[in-house]
Amino acid sequence: MDVKSLQTLMQLQALQNLSSSRRTSTDSLVGNSDAFMNMLAVEVMSLLTEQQQIQSAAQSLSLPKDTSFAAHTLNQKTNTNIQQAVTPTIPTVGKGEYGYQSNRVHMPALGNKEKYTRYDHIIEEMGQKYNVDPKLIKSMIKHESDFNSKTVSHAGAAGLMQLMPVNAKEFGVTDRFDPRQNIEAGTREIRKYLNKYDGDLKLSLAAYNAGMGNVRKYGGVPPFKETQNYIKKVTNTYYS
């Protein structure tokens, strides 16, 4: 029995004592007083019984005594939803087969403009050959060169997937501006990083943008604004 229940019983006893001290000789008045006190006693006991049942059920479920079942369930659901909402994750790409279909290379974020579809056949071919999702390849091309095969960066990266001379040499590229050679080398490079980092897309993209040396140096994604923005842009397009 809690404090509130005890207080109620004490008030009831006080009323009974007061009633006894002020009884009159009128039978009808006595009868009415007794009837009132009996009704009050029944009501109080009913409330106490209900409260005890709730507390007993709460204890059996290890719930706080002052917490209702509905509130407990609602809080659990709300906390779960909040936790999911504030914990964004980027799924790993993995090493296995994707099982993608040929039309998956289309991305609503880019549309069907000729600029964004002219290399789809090469992207599909290299995706199947090296087991890299063509949608990922296309997302990278979008943010590497915006599908301009002739672009050159200030650092000397060239072509659709912005190959550096050292990477072009590693993969036997003779012309970095050739779309097929460029896309194949870029696909092989991102595949290499996906294998190295067990499918971790963030680390793989970080290595592609900033180099494996920097990923190793910082023990993860380097604190370079350019690299962090690159990862964000590519993943946003990829998962669109």
C-alpha cells in the first residue's frame, strides 16, 4: 500500500470517528450516515484493489510501479525509432555477387540524358567483369568528372574516373582519356579497395580519393574536407 492509499484510509477513519461523536438520536439520520460510510468504504477498497492489481502486474513484468503498460510500450517504441533515426549507416558493399539487373544502372538522381547514359554499356560490362555494382561506378563517374572524358584535375587526374598516372600504369592504361580503358581501370581500382577493406564503402571511396596511405595514416577516413565531401556525394547518389 502506498502513501496515497494510507492517507485515504486515515481520512476514512477520521470521518468514522467524527460521525460517531456527532450521532443524534434520530434513527433516519443514523441510517443515512451508516449507509454513506459503507458506500465510501466499498469505493475506497475497490480503488485499492485495482491499484494493487496494477502494481502486481507491473512487478511481474519488471516495470516501474508508477508506469502504465501503454506508456512503457510507447516509450520502448519511441526510443527505438529515435535511435534508428539518429544512427545513420552506410551498408557495406561486400565481396560477393550483387545479382543486379541490367536496368539498375539507371539512377533517378541523374535521369536519362544522353550525357549520363552514353557509357552505360561499358559500365555494365566492367561491373559484371569485376563484380562491382554498375550503379556505384556511375555514381563515382558523376562526381569524378560529371561524365566529361576529357577533364583533367589540378592534381593531374584525367578522364571519366580521374585516373592518376601511377594508377594508369598499374592497370596497363595507354590512354587515360579513352572511356573504356578509363572505366575499366577505375573499376579495377575500386574493386581492389573493396577487397582490402572488406566491402567498407566509405573506406574504399576514401582510398580512391585520397590514397590508401592516408587511410592507413589516419586509421580510417582522412580528415580532408574534399575526401569527406566526395564520400558523401557518391554515397548519396549511389543510394538514391
